[in-house]
Amino acid sequence: MKDVMNLKYNLNDLLKFVNNYPENEVNNRLIDFNLTDYKIALIVFLIKNYPYNEIFDIISKQLNFTPYQTFETLNYLEQKKYIYNDANGGYVITNKSLKLLTDRNWDHVDISDFQHITDLYNFEDKKVEKTEFKQYDTSFPVWQDLRALKSFFEIPINEPLSDFTRNNYSSYKIITKDKERLIYKPSLHLKKIQQWILKNILNSIPLSENCHSFTAERSIVTNAKAHLQNSNSKMLKIDIQNFFHSIEFNQVIDLFKNIGYSHELSESLAILCTNEDGTPCQGFSTSPQISNIVFLPLDKIIKGICKENNLIYTRYADDLTISGESLLENDIDNYIQCLSAILKKENFRINNKKTKFFKNQTQKRVTGITLNNDHLAVPKKYKRYLEKEIYFIRKFGLTQHMKKTDIIHISNYKGYLYGICGFINQISSDLGYKYKEQLDKIF
């Protein structure tokens, strides 16, 4: 059986073929034929066992598909996560596909044992040891071993992964008002690898409903909206100290092991997503989602405690927010001690300097957004700043204004202003539209 990671279907070749195919064949849509699980398994088997440059003709011939049906089928299988498209335009099978093969005992069949694909029926009665799959890991990419993973990511076979990772990023410091931050910048090669891992593995892992950071259809706005209540509501805000760097290397390994990867592959994926200290870091695209997944058990525990006490809990990255009428000031120390003990189990620590309690009738702010009982409001500082910048740009011109105010160092000042406008738009679309119109007239 050939190495699964080297058997790829070249999408670019297929597109060229389809673009030159007679237009009357375009009417033969996927819906016109029955794509059963059995037929999907046959196609996956062919992709697994034939070279990419032969697979298009093989599928069309063996299953009597038109070229356009073959094209539509491969698109469908990718959408349903039976196959994945790699950086080189080829296809690789996933655990979801491998399960289809093992369920039919086709995973150990020699391709030379039959003349036609339908002869695979004869192998279904063979007694072959089945592979166990977890409930939610069937759509994750599969590699046979470390060598296959390196080949897939185009990493030199003889180069240790730790050396490859260390040689493919740099770091620099930025200084903010309250602290110094170390930012890591991956090389283009490592960046592409991390983006692939994020898209095809990490983003497929379900998160807690209480998590609003770095996940689709949730944001700082949804995080703040969850705490819109009434004037009697109180709020406790907690910040976690050194969030990314509190995550240990073994926790990242366990993340990948828990979705079905072997220890060797889990450790390899963890190395590609962490720095020399074995921790996620700012600048790596995988770090935010790794932190969300590692924090998932804690999200569930804290949610349970809050639910028992009629409280609302949300988290945006390292910012935890708890609110409700039953949140009494006399109980705050107990809550903080309880949360501190829970967080320590996973090596997290509360930043006591940023812990805040808001009484009822007090203006509250969550992830930079002001809460006015039943609606969200844009903080005044953002409106004042944007209005001030627009006024002076109109009065002095862009270049003179930047020189006068010593902001000439901002490399993308235009993008910076539009970014603030976008933030405002998330909270108030009317106000955001108003400011965008004013910026459009200037730029």
C-alpha cells in the first residue's frame, strides 16, 4: 500500500481539463446521480491507491462518471471533509475517509487483487482488526507517521522538527504603557504550516459556548451583549496573567492526542505550534485557538458554578467576566479564591491588579464596550479620538497633521483609523457608517 500522504489529486490539472470540456456536460450536475456512502468509499479508495496524475481518468472510467461529475464529486468530498486540499493543489484523505475503508475492510486490500473497483465487494467479509475512532475526530487529517507529516509540510526528512521550528521564526519586543511584549514572527514556510494546522485541525474542534474569542460568529460585541441585564446587576472582571505562556508543552501535546493522533504525531504538531520554551506565543496564528481549546475544561467548570448561582459567565481570551443580580459584594473574595484554585489546576494565575468588581448603578465596560443596562454604547474616548483626527486632517491635511501630532511613526495610519471605525461599527452600525463616510471623503 502506497504512502497515503504522497497520493494527491492535482486540482490544477483537473481545472484545466474541466475548463476545456464541452459546455453541454456542465448540465450533468452532482445531483443527477446517487453519491452513496458506498460510492464515496470507492472514490476514496481510488484516491488512496492511485497516483494523482492517474486518478481523474480512473474515477471517470471505474464509476462511469463524466469529467464534470468527477470534478463536482471531488469538490463535494472536500466540503464534507472526506479529503483535504494541500498547499500544492493535491488531495489527501482524512480519518473520516479511512473509517469508511476500515468499516468495509478495504484498508488492507492490495490494489492488484482485482480488475474492477466493484470487485471490492469480495473483500467485505474478511475479518480484519478495525481501527477505533473517537466520536468527533473522524474529519481530521491523517498521517501514517512523522515521515509522512514532514513530507506533507515539505520539511527536510533528516532535520529535527525542533530545529526546523527554531530556525523559522524571529522575535522582537514592543513596549506598551504597562508592559513589554515579546512578539514572534514565523517565516513564510512556518506561517503556512501553522495556518494549515489552524484551518484544518484546530478550527474543527468545538469550543465552549462561553468562549467569544477567535471563533466564528463571536466577538467582543457578543461577549459584551451576554452581560446586558438591568441596573441591579453586578459584575466581576478577572484577567489571567501571562495567558499564552502559562500553557505548558504537554498540554499542547494532549490537545492533539485527545482528538486521535498518536503521541509521536501529537508531539510533532505541538513543536510546530510552540516556541523554544514549548509554549504558544504571540505572533503564531495557532496560539489563540490552542489557548481556547486548553481552557475548554475550565470554561465548563466555571460555567457550572455560575449556573448554580444564577450568574452569567463569558471569556474573551484572558478576560473572564461574571455578572448577575445574585453577585454580592460580600461573596467576591470567595469567588476569587474559588476561581483561583480552579485555574491553578491548569497552571493559570489571576492577575490581581486587573481584577475589578462593579456594583449596580455603576457604568460597566466589557472588552472595551460600555454597557448601558439594555444596550451597548461606544466608549466616548473612541468617538472623541476619531472626531478629533478627522477634524485636524481636514484642517491641516494628512501629512502636516501627522507631523504636528508626532504620529508619523504609524506605518498604516489610514488603516488604523478605519480599524477604529470598524470597531465602532460593530457596536453601532449607524455611527460606524457616519464615521466611514467621513473617512472615505478624506482618503
